[in-house]
Amino acid sequence: MLDKIKDFAADFFVTGDPLIYGADVSIVLVTIAIVFVLTYFKKWGWLWREWLTTVDHKRIGIMYLIASLLMLFRGGVDALLMRTQLALPDIPFLKAEHYNEIFTTHGTIMILFMAMPMMFALFNMVVPLQIGARDVAYPFLNALSFWLFFLGAMLLNLSFVIGGSPNAGWLSYPPLSELSGSPGVGQNFYIWGIQISGIGSLATGINFLVTILKMRAPGMKLMKMPLFTWSVFSTCVTIIFAFPILTITLALLFIDRYFGAHFFTMDGGGMPMMYINLIWMWGHPEVYIVILPAFGIFSEIVATFSKKTIFGYKSMVFAMMIISILSFFTWVHHFFTMGSSADVNAFFAISTMAIAIPTGVKVFNWLFTMFRGRITIKQPMLWTLGFIPCFLIGGATGVMLAVAPADFQYHNSYFLIAHFHQVLIGGVVFGYLAGMYYWWPKLFGFKLDEKIGTWAFWLWNIGFYVCFLPQYWLGLDGMTRRVYTYSWDTGWASLNFISTIGAFLMGAGFILQVWQIVYSIRKGERDTTGDPWDGRTLEWSIPSPPAHYNFAVTPDGSHMDAWWHVKQQLKAGIKPPKQELEPIHMPKNSAVPIVMSTFWFIAGFGFTFGWNWMGISGLIGVIVCLFVRSFTYDVDYYIPVDEVKKTEAKMGRAI
Amino acid sequence: MNHHIVSPEVHEHHTQEQESMKMLGFWIFLVTDVILFGTLFATYVVLVHNTAGGPDGKELFELPGIVAETFILLTSSFTSGIAVLQMQAKKVNGMIFWLIITALLGLSFIYLEISEFVKMVHEGATISTSAFLSAFFTLVGTHGVHVSVGIGWVIALMIQLKKYGITTVTKRKITNFSLYWHFLDVVWIFLFTVVYLIGVM
Ligand code: HEM
Ligand SMILES: [Cu+2]
């Protein structure tokens, strides 16, 4: 019996590596610390009522933000481990197998569990406020989406200490990801972690699309919407078309692994190439899903900090819609080298290059907006300015990659690694950080410190170029991606060493940002006006942080830059008409989202290990939760006028 | 809590607004389901000839059973439509009656489908026999799972109808259900054509 348990434990827990022991210890310590603090300060009830069961989009946004910053840390540590291993030739720091696992989890976590949730954080924190709504279309579903994402992410992260991590790359091509290539549980963790959180992402796409279509303030026509909201709109449309493809692709891979089917196997008539087509039909749009909101963020920030209406509003909207459509017609550029005919390659090369046109339009519009504007450079603007050169280089190298014949040279080289990090970090991470700095005072009521932030900005930026510029040359020199070591006679040592220094500079930048947050919680400049940047859109018309009902009275959305318009009117002595308060209709909290997601987690964990009893119990739990929700009819309540008055008075607003 | 602080009319107005929003969301959900099935159909079409020496559709499919399934599913779509008509006529009992018929038809459809699958497995045509059969079982099975979900759903809705009668909320739920049910019907027509008819040809 004891032997059996020992065998099981040896199989179940990943052991034998100091990194993993370190992770074990820190997981245990952090858990103990959290439990202790919550118990000591008697905060369990508070945590449950105010956060874990909340359906308030602002709180859900904050939870997304925290989770994504944690994942940025985890993915960043992975990145530093890899760069350490590659700093010099023949370093015996990570073994080949280990290196494979780390680049796989790094890529997966960064895109799906860092970029996506940071994007959803901004959706949640901003969109309802910006369109003058009190909530999203489906608050309950919104909470469910968050918990699905969170528990899906935890499932994948667990693979590091239990069972073993996936190692087939972030898109896990077969036959490597098939049972024959990855017999362990790592690949199952990957499938279930992404599948569970992917359902959440799809639901968020639907949720915000309907929110934007149906819940805009009176008078706000579609062509009066702020550009960030427009970017969310185009992103949601893309999500709705792309994510079902991912769902099916992962499901088919799982069916192959679990039931011995032959979709993508090398035998039995399976076609690995089918997988590669399918995964990129999701994967390429996915890249645009994460970049489009960044375009929206820059548009807001550039307008606000130049004190001008955005230049070329209509062309901005049009460009975003074009990009989201074109993103579906470019996927083949990820495998130009895999033997499609020249015509096919030409079509996809041209469609890929075509995306540069609307993107260029956007960059010019931002520049024209800044031109002759009264520019102030605060944190959000700083990151926006850092983004522009970065994205231009990334775009240019992207067009180089899109030249199909040339791609035979760049394919799978470090040139490619440098290119996509240039867009993903320069575009997505810088963009979302700009957004975080911009809307932070709205959600938390204080600004993040400028001085520490500026240091962090320069560390990130300089680190970025130091890290990735050498990689273009490494790529042209013949260094391929996913190699865990190389020898002295390749001549790659010095460039790799420089690149690693850059990576650590970015790491230092991240640490400074954490310090910036901690410092600002205590000493940051408080936002008493609700409008710290002299903003233009509706979210700046209410106090910071907003009351949980957002707007005491429904705002008027019939002017472009609605809040700016009100401010101009006030300056001219025209007061907006006084509105009567009414009881406010709000959704009730619910425990179902977190419980149901936990059951999903249990199901995923069970199927990962092939324990059907556990997987099926998890699914039954999910079904029970669905029934419970379906039978709940008492889902909303009203905030009485008196209470609204009191809350507004407390925030310094007389109504 | 606090429902009394607004008049019933105001509350009803909010409810109606929300219910119409939920309908829109459901339509969009159906769009995602279309893409989901579209991807499965595409996979099937690509893999249909990869039988790896195993049996193909011509040897396996027996049209009479499939035609019966088709007939049953179409009828159930029709009966769910009658249920909606009963709803508009505000007749709860009639509605429940027709929904029961719908659920029973759905159950018999599932029964026939499972027997068909079992028979094929006994003949040695399993999901792991060939890529063609993997795609076949997954595509048809996904539709079957959808139908089963629909049956569970309509049972829950009938209980709610008994309890609350025809309200704004139950009306929306039933409308969405019937939408879903018709949608599955349409998917089946495609399945019937692409998989079975072309398969035996
Ligand atoms: C913060 C600094 C970062 C550094 C130093 C870094 C470094 C690296 C390294 C060394 C690799 C492996 C290259 C190879 O050997 O093939 C890699 C792969 C990758 N990185 Fe990053 N990375 C960073 C940030 C990010 C971010 C922010 C994202 C996405 C939003 C990202 C997405 C990816 C992806 C998708 C891969 C490919 C994984 C695979 O080959 O399967 N990285 N990164
Ligand atoms: Cu692409």
C-alpha cells in the first residue's frame, strides 16, 4: 500500500529540479500567508461578498488586472530563465526538455493568460463607463467569464508542479502534441486550461458586443462612440468568429489523445496539416484581437493629451473594421514554407501586406492629432510615444516576413522571434500599460507615481531594444528559434549576451512598476475631481472611484467627446438641464460563477489525468450549477433614491 | 429585496428591456455555434476520403434509419413551434403538452442515433478506425450532444412554466429554446445531406 502511494506521488508531483522545489515552497508559503492574513483580519466574509461573488464590472476588471499582472510576472520569469540559458554558448542551466516546457508555457501564458485578461480588464474597467451605462449586458455571465479564465489559467500553471508541463510549443502542433509525441499529462493541461478559459473569452466577446450595441447612453449614435469602445467592438466581432474555431481545434486534439481518434495523427488517415490550418485560423485573428484594443487606447490618450478631437475619426473606425476582417485572410503566412502552391502563397502574402495600409492610416492619424496640439507628457502619453517607433519597426519587419519567397530565409528563425515580440511588447504590452496608467485613477482614485513610472518606462524601452534588436541579426545569421543551446563556433555569443542584458533590464522595469503601485497606494496623488487628465469622454464625468451604479443620472451621449462638450458648455455658462433621480436597477451578487468554474476546473483536472470519475463529477457539477441558475428568478434589486443621494453627497456631488 | 420601491410597471419595463437584450445575446451565441459546426463540417469534408482501409460511408450508412431520424426531428421542430403558438395564446397547459411531445421526439431521435452508433461500433467501425470515422462520430455526435442539452433544458423550462406561468422571463426562455431547436433542425438538414446522402452516393 505504502509503495503504491509512493509510486503515485512520484508520478504525480514533479520533482528533481531546484526550480520546481522553489515553486513548491513558494506556493505553500503564499497559500499559508493568504489564509493567515484573511483569518487574522477576519476578512473571509468580506472577500466572499465583495469580490468572489461580485457581478460589478469594475471589480471584475480589477480582478482581471491583478491576475494578468501576476501572469506577466510568471511569463517574465520564464523569459528570463530562457534568456539566461542562451546568454552564452553551452550553458548547462536548463536541459533541453526543460527549455521546451518553458518556451511553451511562456508563450501560452503571455498570450492567453496575460494579454487577453489585461485586455478584458480594460474592457470591464472602461467600456460601460465610457458609453454611460450602469453595467454590462450580462453581469452574471461576465463574472462567469472571469472565473473561467482564472481557473483555466490556474489549471495550466499547476502543470509546473503537478504532472509536468506541456512542451509542444504555444500552438502545440501535432504530431508532437499527439499521444505519440507527448505521452504525459502536460498536453492535457494545455488543452483543458485553454479550453476552459476560452469559453470565458467567447462569452466576454458576446457580452461586450451586446453591451455596446444596446446600452449606450441616449443620443450616442454608433458614430459618436469613443474610439476605445469602437476598438472593443471590432475586437468582440473578431473574438466571436475566431474563438469557436479554437474550441473545436482543441476538442479534436483531445479526442485524438483521449479516444484514439485520427484527426491529426500520422497514421489512420489523419492530417497534421489540418491542425496547423485550423489553429492559425484562430491564431492569426487572435493576434489582432489583442492589438486592436491597444489602438483604441492610443486614440483616447493621444486625443486627451493633445487636447484635440482625434484626427480622422471615421477613417479610424473604418481601419479597425478592415483590420478585423483582413485578419481572417492571412493565416497561411505562418506556413509559407509548407508546400502550398505559389498562387496560394501569393494571395496570403498580399492580404498580409494589405493590413499595413489601415495600420499606417491609424499611425498617421495619431501623428496628425498630436501635430499642433497642446501636448502634455504624463505616464499614459509616455507609453504611447514609446509605442510608435516600436510598432513602426515591428510593422516593417512584418512586411519583410510577409514576402513569401523571403520567408524561406526567415522562417522559424530568431528574426521572427524579434519581429513578433516587437509587436507584442511594443504594441500590446506598452498599449495596455498606457491604458492602465490612463484609467488607473478612475478605478482606484489615485494616480500612479510619475517619477518611478518614468524610470520604469525607460528601463522597459531601452531593455526592449537591447533585447530584441540583436535578435534580428541573430536570425539572419542562422540562429533558429526553440534551440536551447549553441556552440562557440557559431559566433552568436556576443549578440546573445547583449540580448540577455536587455531582458533583465525589462525585468528591472517590471519590478519598478510593482514598487510604483505599492508606493502610490500610500503616497500617490489623490484624484478628487474625477477628471485628473482633463478628459473628453463620459467616464471622466463621474467621481473616482465610481459608485457601484456608475452614473447617478443617465448622461447625454449625443455629442462627440460628450464630457468635453459639457465642460465647454459650462465654461460658456450653459448648464445642462437638471435631471430627477430615480431608483437604480442593479443585479445581485451570485456564487454560481465561481462555483461553476471550480467544477470546470475539477473536470479539467480529472480528464487531464484520465480519471473519468473525477472528470464526470466535475461536469455533473457544472450541469447542476446551470440548473440552479436557471431556477433563480430573484436576480436584481433597486437602489432607492435616498441611498443614491447619500452616496453622491459622500463623494462630494450634490444632486 | 426592495422590489417594492419601484412600481410594478417600472420593474416590468426593466425586465422587458433585459429580456430583449438576452434574446440578442442568444442570437449571437447561435452565430458562434454556426461557426463551431462549420469548422466540424470543414474537417469532415477534408477527411471524408481518409478511410485508411476501413469502411466508408457507402458500406456503413443505412438510409431508412436516418430518414426516420430526420422525420422525427423535423416533427419535433414543428411541435415546438406549436408550443410557441400556445404561448402566444396564453395557454400554459397546452404549451407544456406540446413541449412534452417535443422532448419525447427528441429522446427518440437520440435513441435511434445511439443505436446506429452502437451498431457501427459492433461492425468494427469505431472512432479510432480511421480519420473519416473520427470526423463522422465527432460531427454527428456534437449535434447529438446539442440535442441532448436541449432536452435537459426544455425539462427545466417546463418545471418553471408550471411554477411561474407565462411571464416575460419564461416567454423569453421558451422563445430562445425554440430558436435553438429549430437551429438544430437546420444543422441536421446539412448533416443529412453532406454526410448521409452524399455518403451513400
Ligand atoms: C518581457 C520580455 C520577454 C522576453 C525577454 C521574452 C523572451 C522570449 C524567448 C527567449 C522566447 C523563446 C524563443 C525560442 O527559443 O524560440 C520567447 C518565445 C515566445 N514569447 Fe516571449 N518574451 C518576452 C515577452 C513576451 C510577451 C509579452 C509575449 C506575448 C504577449 C511573448 C510571447 C511569446 C511567444 C508566443 C513565444 C513563442 C513560444 C513558442 O515558441 O512556442 N513574449 N520569448
Ligand atoms: Cu499571422
